Amino acid sequence: MQSVDLAAILEQTLIVALKLSAPALLTALAVGLLVSLVQAVTQINEATLAFVPKVLAISVALVVAGSFMTSTLMTFSRHLFDQMILVGAT
């Protein structure tokens, strides 16, 4: 396996990791900002108040984006297995 091939696989791995984590992280960011804004407006300073909405929103985001995440991971896995077969054939 050439170093160029390894670098390409590493780059693809990082992109797939970003794609898989984006729905949950962006949802948590948006809900966190919204809850912080509500807390600032109402002057309710409770640290645990943001926990339940974040958990619920992340759960919904994972259910909604689950098929996208599964297809992305399956495509990447197939690509990796194809690359391993090519390396084994040479």
C-alpha cells in the first residue's frame, strides 16, 4: 500500500467521522444556544435545565438522520473492504 493510498483513506475516514457526528453536534449546539438565550431572558440560571431538551433533540436528530448515517457508514465500509481486496491481490 502506498503512502498516498493511506493518506487518502485517512482523509476519507475523517470526512466520514465529520458527517456522522454533524447531526448530533449541530443539534446540541442549536438547542444549547436556544436554551441559553431563554435562560438569559428569563434570568433562570439552572445548569441542569439544558440537559433534557438537548437529550430529546439529539435523540430526534439521530432518528431523523439515522438512515443517512447508516448509508454513509455502509458506503465507506464497502470502499475500505474493496481497498483491502485490491491490496491483497497485489
